[in-house]
Amino acid sequence: MNISNLRFTGQRFPVPTDEWIRFLRKRLQLSQSRFAQMYGLDLKSLQQWEQGRRQPEQGTCLLLLMIDYDSEEVERLVTAVRRATTAPS
């Protein structure tokens, strides 16, 4: 199960299934809490996506697809943005 199994149609990114999201997180060997924290996601939303109760919005779909494509690069970018936007104390 990877990004090549999903198809981009028109202007919208494919919506990953609950199984796909869970598989991505487990492939990265991360708990739900750690995955959410690492990529700036809401833990409750992640849990609902994995349980099939809700679907991620388009921006989040893109983020999940990018994580699948290159998780280390996405983590690096998220860390850089956090550092750049953190006010000095």
C-alpha cells in the first residue's frame, strides 16, 4: 500500500482510506500520538480518520501523501517551519 495506489483526479487530491492512513503510520513505526505531534496533526482527528469516522480535508490529504512520498523531508520541513515561527523567549 503506497502512494502509487492512489489516483489524482482533476483538482482534488485522492482521499486516503482509513486503512491507508493506519498503514502509513505503522510503516513509520509511530504511535498515533507521535505521528500527530510530529506532523502537526490533531490527535483526535487522526484517530477518527483511522477509524473511518471522518475523512481528512484536502490540505491534510496532500500532507499525508507527501509524508508517504518522503517522510524524512516532510519532518525536516515541519521542524524548520516550527523553528522559524517560534517566538524567541
